[in-house]
Amino acid sequence: MSLLHEHPDVETLSALSRFRDRFYGCLDARADALFELADAAICAEGPVTSLVELSLAPVFRRGHGALYDALAEGAIDEERLRDLLADQLLPDAPLIFGIDTTTFPRPNAECSPDRGLHYAPCRCDGDRKVVPGWEFQWVAGLEWGSSSWTLPVDARRIAEGSCPVTSTADQIRDLAGRLGRQTSAGRPAPLFVLDQGYAATALTHALGDLKVQTLVRIAGDRVYYDGRPGPRKPGPGRNGVHGQRFELAAKVNLRRPDQMLIVPDTTNYGRVEVRAWHHMHQKVQRASYFARLGAQLFARLPIIEGTVIEVRVERLPDGRSPHRTLWLWHSGPQAPDLDVCWRAYLRRFDMEHTFKLMKSQLGWTAARLRHPEQAVRWTWLLIAAYVQLRLARDLATDLRRPWERRPRPGKPLTPYRVRRAFRHVRDRLGTPARLPKTSHPGPGRPPGSKNTPAPRHRLGSELRKTGTPAVKARKKKG
């Protein structure tokens, strides 16, 4: 049996070849070693458990020293690579993107700078689900329908102590600028879907007049206001400016929805009811994001309006009854499409499949890197490797094990199975990387030199609690 289809799509094969050539052009320093390192990650036989083992892969034609040197001294043109990833979006595909953070754990790396305590999911019963490491925020294009494929278009490390709202808004603005040349006049504005944990109101204010849509999950205990003051109160004092309360946790909400959608019968959720209330807002405080702006920017705190969406389903996919209601916050230049909103939020969970593949198969967190800049380069290499798997999903033949299920008819192979056959697709493509040059052993360490211990770095949370050495010195002097 041929490892490729008998009549492979020549256009798809050409698109994959062009992507590899353009990706190679984004590598400014140590280009050959970096490119072959990305190939080794997706052509390995099994899961990547350590970084140095990739030097044993046949596609990596250099020594293990070149592997570490490439991550330490290499350079990637991130702006060109972001443009390349954005160009992979299909012209007729919906511009729906998921945003989520994940942690690159470095719990025992005292010599790694700028570490912080970040969330890490675990199955333990303890309350402290954090781990020292670096936090990365990913933006991935989402697809319609049930699928485990996404299209990562950006990933940035969130520096310790930075404002998460500002960092997210900057990332959205940057991608929206790249999509500006692809959006037509009649096309809906790009939709960015975020999970609970993001400040929905603050993010709406940070994006300002940018023509994008945001859909954020909000907690069920929040209180909103409709901005419509009631009858004039007797006595002195001004009338309320926020209007009537709208409590999400109330058992019965007397306020009628401004928009409503009922899907009578869905495969996984049964009857779905979606209700929306427009021009709602929260009472914001001078804390967190709004405290960073400074009191001089506005004499009074702004009123930021959006749409509150309620989603009720008849059952969950496993047959259980839902134990709580799903609430979403929508903001954008136009009224929300309720059918798109509730379905788009479900597609955000496809990013979890991408994170799982990156960590368990491609070895994103298996690399023991000292500096965060090296982790950023490693992240970009794996993103480019994943996109190559996505482009090759119609070319690879399923090398199914006898105990594995057959793929569903009409559905593409999963990323895991495409990776298993990608090395055979690569044999058809070749590589733009050059052969390694002959080398000789180096002169070694100069006589009389000694190793100096690497500096130790404290966690960001510890520095904020105790202060930096300079701050402690000033306190002691004072």
C-alpha cells in the first residue's frame, strides 16, 4: 500500500512546499539547524521526551551541540512568521479565533530569569494549582464542526508583572492589522473567543474603536445594569446613572431579552435556548487595569456597554443535566449573531487538543531551557511544525495500528495520525536546509579559566513581596 494517496493533490503539496520555503526564509541565524530541529520534532517515531534526543533523528544531520547552539544563538523574524501564519487562513473561512494561556513549567530552574507562579491543571485534591514557569498566550484560528485542528497564528510570552488586559489587547490589535487586507466590506468583523478569567469589561475598553468582536465567558455571580434610570427619586441628590440591576444569579429575571434564539434539536445538547440583553454595563472600580490608566485619563469612570448572553442547553454531550447556566459577554461594532456566538464558544475548546499535542507529542514542555528567549524560539519552531501537519492532513495516509479505531468517513485525520505519516510526506518534499559543514574539535577551554556559577533568580511573586535588592537597600539606609 502506498504511503501517499495514489493521486495526491498537487496544489496541496505545492502549498506545503511553499510554506516550508517561506518558513526557512524567516530564520535569520542558525537557519539550517533550526529548520531541521522543527522537522525532527514532527518526524520522530514517538513522543518527544527530551530535547537532546532529537539530535538522533535522521532528519537532523548535525550534532547535539548544534541543537543547543541554534536555540541559544539563533534568530527568528517573528513579524515575517506571523504574516506567514496569517496567510494560511482560507479566504472563505470564518475569522474566529480563540485566545488562551498555557504555562511552560520550570519549577526547579533557579537559574532561569523572569519566572512566576502560573496556573497548571492537575488532578490533585490540593487548592494550590500553580507552578513556577513562564506564561505563554496563544491565538489560534478555529474551525466549524467537531475537529481537533486549529491554526495557531500567534504566541507571545507574557512578561512577569505585565497587565494581562493590555497584553491581550495588543495581541488582538496586531492580528487585526494583519487581517485588514483580507477582510472585505461585507464580511463580519473578526471574532475573538476567550474563556472565563479575562476581564471582559476592561478588554472592551482597551480595544476602543477597533472593529473586532470579543466573546468572553463571565461568572454567574456578576451584576450588570441596563443604563436606564428609573423614576425620579424624591428628595435631594442626583438620580442614579446606572439604571436597573440585572443579577445573573437571580432565579427569575423579569427583564425581557432583546434578542432570542431557540435551536429545537441539536445532536449533543438537545434543545438550546440563547437570550441576549443589549446595552448592559458593569460598575467599574479604580483597580487592576483601570488603576494602571491613571486618574488623569478620566474624571469619572467610563460606562462600557456590551451584550450579556445566556445559553441554556437541555443536556450535556455525556447525557448529564447541566449544573449551571453559561453566560457570555459580547462586544463589537454590530449586534451579535447568537447562533454563531454559542457555537463559536464551544469551538474554543479545540485549543486544548492543540496544547495537548504540543506538550505530550511534540515535546513543548519537555525542553529544559534556561532562558525565556530560548523557549520563545522553541515555541515558534513547534508552531511552524504544527502548521505543516495541518497542511499535510489531506496528503498523509492513515498508518493505523490494529487496535485503533478507523477514521470517520469524510473527516480529516487527527494531528496525531498525520504526524505518524509526515516523514513519508517529507521525503517527497525535500528540505531547503543546507548540508552541515565539516568541522574539527575546538580548542577547548583556555588554560587557567574556571567555571563561574550561574546567577540565581527569585520568582516574580517573591520579588513583589520582599522587594528587589535595591529597594531593600534603600529601606535599610532610610
